[in-house]
Amino acid sequence: MDCPNCNTPVSNYNINIQTDIGKCDACQQVFKISESFQHTPSQKSYSYEVDLTQVPEGMSITKNMDVISLQIKNSIGYGLITSLLPISVWTFFYFLATEILDWASMERMVQFVIIGFAILFVGFMIWLFLQSIFGELNIHLNNKGGNIEKGLKVFGWHSSYSFDWKTVSGIEEEVSYYQNKDQVQPFYKIAIYASQKIELGDSLTEDKRYFVLKFLQYYLGKIKTTGKL
């Protein structure tokens, strides 16, 4: 990451994610990492006050009696990349290994470990591929509360979280960080602060995540002020 004061790249040794503190070698500026990632939506893709009638592609809103539902489908293109690219890399190293290693002379236990790892890897890639086609994020809201469903509902592989509007103190976008070599990368998600904290939107694109955030905040505000959606 770059220093917020002089834009000089900050050394990995001067970044402490746990304490949220960074220090620049060039200008000796001490700064908070979180303040350097103040996340504001891009004006090129959407405005700060989102229009809930302008639903992004791959999303849909339906109203049925007193229930309002927001359905978000995953991106097939992204899923294909995340699943096919690692498989291609695995295939390359597999053929490379078969040319170098003598499989027949290997210990049986080592063979089992390699085969087991391959099965787990392929299984994970299949899950990613199915997630890219069938995976959804569904948000159902009514006057009493809401329900969040994530995963592959068509196969029964999904998680469900419910909340009561009375227990919701706020809905905000949270940011955490992961360190990749000399760079600190922000990782965004939406948090619903209820009796049980619910996190969602970490796999959505920026415009979709922002729309979901404003969608939830809008209806939270309506419930708090009018008692109805």
C-alpha cells in the first residue's frame, strides 16, 4: 500500500494489520490502515444515493403481499475463471510431475496422499463451478424481520439466517484486510448488526454490494420510522 501523506510505497515491515497502524519510511508519517481505505463507490458506475428502481444486471426485486425479495445470481463468467483456471494449472503440473516422477516406484501411502489431494481439489473446483451457475443470495424482508439465504439452494447446499427488525441496530459495510507480499488488500462485506451478526456480500461485485447495502438500509429506515416496509 502507499503512504496517504506522500504516496510512497510502505514497506511490509512497517504495516501492522492487527493494530491497524502503518508507518512510512520516507516521511515518517504514522497512519491508520483503515483510514487509508475509505471506501466510496465509483461515480462512473452508480451514484451515492442509489435508485432502487434501477436494479443491476443479475439481480431482481419481487413483491408478494407483505414480503419484498431481492435475488442475486452469481456471475457465470467469474465462476468459470475461478474453476477452470486452477484446473488448467493442476493439469499442467500433473503432466510435468508424471514426466519427472516415477509413479511405479513411489510408496503406496504417498500415492494415496496425492490421489486424495487430487480428489479434494477437483471436488472443490466442481463446487465452485456449480456455485457460479446455481449459486444465489436471496434476501426476503417483511414487517417483522428478514431472512438471508446463501449458497446452492437448488442442491440443498445453502445457509439461512433470520433477523428481527427490533434487534437490528445498524447495517453497514465493513472492511478487513489481508496481506499479500508487500501489499495490504481491503476485503469488503455487508454486516447486519442484529442479535446475531449476519455477514453477506463478500463475493459480490462493488456495484451489486453497494445496491444490496442501500436496499437493506432503505428498508431498515422505513421500518424504524413507519413500522412498515
